[in-house]
Amino acid sequence: MTAIVECRGVTKHYRLGTIDVAALRGVDLTIDKGDFASLAGPSGSGKTTLLNAIGGLDRPTKGSIKIEGHEITALNANALADLRLRKIGFVFQAYNLIPVLSAVENVEFILQLMGVEAAARRARAKEVLRDVGLEGLENRRPARLSGGQQQRVAVARALASKPAIVLADEPTANLDTKTAEDLIALMSGLNDRLGTTFLMATHDARVISRTRRHIVISDGGITSDERRKLAEAEPA
Amino acid sequence: MMSRLRLLLPLAWRNLWRNPRRTVITILVVGVGLWSILSFAVLLEAWSRSSRDTTLKLTTGQIEIHAQGYLDDPTVAHRMAPPSGDLEQLLKSSEFQTFASRVRVGAIVQSEYKTLPVTLIGASPDAERKVSVIPSQVRDGRYLSGADDTGIVLGRNLVRRLKTRVGKRVVLMVQAADGHLAERAFEVVGVFAAPEQTENEFAFAGIKTVQTLTGIADGISEVVAYSGSDDALPELVARLRKAAPGLDIQSWATIAPLEYAVSTLFNQFILMWLWTMFALMAIGIVNTQLMAVFERTREFGLLQALGMRPRLVLFEVALESTLLIGVGVALGVVLALLSVQAFPNGLDLGFLGRGAEMVGAGHILYLHVNPADFALYSLLVWVMSVLATLWPARRASKVSPVEAMARAAI
């Protein structure tokens, strides 16, 4: 298997006033191409910190992170921005769409930043919106979309650049049960059909049960990493 | 660059209208602030020009030429010949807008009720109209009709004190060139309005009539000349002195030092006051912009998280505030132009009565737009306000996306 993400000895310390807080304590983790993985753990266990470090949103205090074989911990702010643009797709808990842009413009925005030509980016944006089931809603602004629809736009935006990996931080936390299940099914289907690699920080049992790989983090360290077939992972 | 603009321009413009109240408030702060600065600049400039004209365009010229000794002893004994040769050539050159010759002599005016001291000015009406506002300030009767007019024009207050009126006669007594007291009856043909002191002090008659009365043939007491701006005065005075070495040639800075000092100080005061206003307004705008940018730190974090380079985030913020402040600046300029247009015939200070005179201004302030001032103030407001947004935006773009996004929600 090809490794998309390789973390070695990743450590992250925060200073909270005068207190030093260790959020990650030497994490070793490899995410392979095509993985559909959940990263679970109690609040404060380091899920989001690890996700942010992998996504180049935050720098680890120590250790090495490679994306598709390239070390990212030494990159400057511009290079990290380029990495996020081209290699990483993000899905945030709070959707974080750009409120003044329509659904299709939100998706296109990433492609515009990449310098994709107008006709090609409009076609690609419509294609990914169709992939996430939002055909017909392309021109709506976020305020006129439901929470579930907004999160689908966020997924479409994350997929637009054909990234190496999509990192999702509690993607279902703001959604009702039905919408959350639809979203999980959507991401799972995208993983199946397109081979997109997903790593999701979550403590939602519904998400965990649908992932083929289940990683548990506790007190800043990986405590279990289990691969399984989906049939075994159906909800109890 | 163009592709960046195409990417960011719609985003910037739509962002402005995402929070219409904030946008409208900022536009109003900039627009009304700039309007007040531009309007006050126009008003104060008109006031300054009016007070300078009040001094220079009554009886004092920008440059005065006398015979040596006249300023210490202003009698016909210290008279001079009318300008000729190099002096006349220079006064008629394009360096000067206009000049006028006068006889100016101390006199006693007598009505049937009262005798008062005045300064009698023998004037050539055509030339006088170009150097003085008094010919246009005749409120009753008429101004002098020619150099040999035998009528006299008196100030409104003097007429009141003498208990005379247009059509009646007064007697003037002056010291003639040969030393005897010459006297002559004049018919009051006109009454002029001016600052009270001027109304009391001056009486105008035809220059030839006064020359005959004083027995000085074609002799004159002074030449007053205008060149326009004060900047070239020292140089012009020097050239005139060279052209007429035997004459006493002074600028108004020497002849009317108090008025000159007040005018100069007033101009400095205007400038200081405008800059103070400008600074206060700038602080207001900067504060509004700082708040607006700081509260959007999270949004800038998101843009960076999505892969926008920090420099591009900065560019986006600059573009937004360029558009926002640009609309405010345009509003301010339009309001200021409309305000000036509202007074095509000048701003009448008649309601201030004599009060305006006391602080040196004329009755009507003629408002005039100085395009260079408008451009300078508008551009400064624009550039400063945009720069003010760059500082918090730069700080926001330096924060890691995680920290930025941890701030308050969009």
C-alpha cells in the first residue's frame, strides 16, 4: 500500500498561561491510500490537534509528518498554504463555507486559487456537487442551505482539488441523525467509488461503525489501530 | 495580477454587503468626515481670502509706492510724479494685475452741523475700480464719474455723523502745496459702505479736482499695485526699487504689519486646524476599520486553511477597504461639491452684521473649490484608511490558521 500520511514521533505542546500542556506525545501513524479511517477518543485526547498537524494547519513541536513522502514540518507559511490547497481537503464541524459565495462558487474558489481556467473549474465544481447530491442547488448561498446541505458543499469543496486526503473534524457533530447518516454514507460511497482517502476525527459511534479503520487516541498517544471489514462494523 | 483581481474582487465586494449596517456606518463616517474637512477648508479659505481682501482692497495696496518721507509725513509736500519710464513699463507688464495713482492728503470736512478729520483721496475712478472694492460698495447715490468729478463720496457712518446726505454740500479744507489752507465745497454724490473705521476715515473725490485744490499740478501721493499672490512680493518690490531708486516702495507686510501678521497667522491656523480635524477623523476611521478587521480574524484563518497564501489574504483585505473607503471618499467629495454649489453667489454674512468686520472678513464669502486640496485630502483619507486595515490584517494573516479559526465564529 502507498502511504499518504506518515507521522513519526509527533509531539505537540501548548502553553496555557504558565502551564505546559502536552497535546500529542510522540504519535506514530501511517494513513494509506484509500483508507476510510476514524480517529476517535475522548474530548482533549488530541484528535483535532493531530488532524491539524497532518493538515499543515498547525506545526508540531517535534517529530516528522510526511504527505505523499514530502516532509511538511519545515515548510514555510506559503508552502503550507499550497500544500493545503493541492493535497489536503478539509471538512470542518462548523461547515465554514464562505457565506458570500454560492455553493458552486465555494467549490470553485479552491480551483480559482489553484489557477484552473474558468470553464474547467465550473465543470469540475458542478461535477463534485453532483457527486455529493446537490445538483440543482448550485447557486444557493450557504444561508439558504440546510446544515446537511452545507456540509455536503464542504465535502464537495474538499474533493474539488482531488486531494491526497480529506481530513474531517467532527463532520457530523452539528447534524441530526438522519442527515449525519446520509453524510457518512456519502463519504463512504466516495471512498468506494473514487478511492478518496478519508481521516475523520470523531466520537460519533455512527461514523466510527462505518469506517474500515478505527484509530483510538488517548492522552495524546495512539492506543489502538484496528482495520476491519465494513460488514463487521455495522452498528450493534 | 488580473486573475487575482478576478478571484478577489467579487469576494471583496460581496463581503462589504454581508454586513450592510457596518458598511453603511463606515461609508458615512468616511463620507461625512471628509465632507466636513473639505467644506471647512473651502469656508476657511474663503474667510482668509475675504479678510485679506478687506485689508488690501479698501485703500491699502499689495505694493505701495510713495515719495521718500511721505509715510512719516503724509502731506502734499512729499509728492511724486506719475509713474513713467521703467517704473511705468514694469507696472504695466504682466507681472502686475493692475495699479492706480492717488492723491492722499489729510483734510477737515465740515457740514452745517459738524467738523471732522478725514483722509481725502483723489482717485481715478476707472483705475480705482480695479484696486478697491469701495466703488462697488456705494449704497446711496453714485461713485465718481471721472478724474475731474467735483463731487465727493463719503462713508455711510461719516455721513450720519455729519448729518448730511446725497445732494447736500460739505466743505473740505486741506493744506495746499504752498502751505496755505485751501478749501472747497463739494456736493455729496455717493455714500459707500465699508468697515466702520474706513467709513469714518476716507472721502473720495476726482484726482484732478484734488490736484487743483492742493496746487500740485499732476503730482500724486501714491501708487497702489496688485500682483496677485503674495509669494513673489519681495522680488517684485526689489525690481520696482531698481526701476525707481528715488521712491519709497513697500509691500503691505511693511505698510500694514498687523493685518499682514493676522492674515499669515490665520492661514497657519487654518492649516493646523484642518490637520487636527484630519487626524481626529483618521483616528475614527482607523478605529472602525481595526474593529471590523479584528472581528474577522477567524474568517481570514479559514481562507488560509483552504490554501490561500497569507499575502493574498492581505490583498483581499486591502481590496475590500479600498472599495469601502473609496465609496466613502466619493460620497464626501460629492457632498462637499454640492455644499459649495449651494452658494453660487457666495455665503452672505449679513446676519453677522458688523461682527464679521470685527474679525476681518467681508460681508460675502465667495466659496471656491481648490481641486489640489480636494485631491490631496481625499487621497490621504483613502490611503491612510487602507493602510490602517493592513496592520490588523497582517497580524491576522500571521496567526496560524488554527489559532485564527479558534476565535469567535463567522
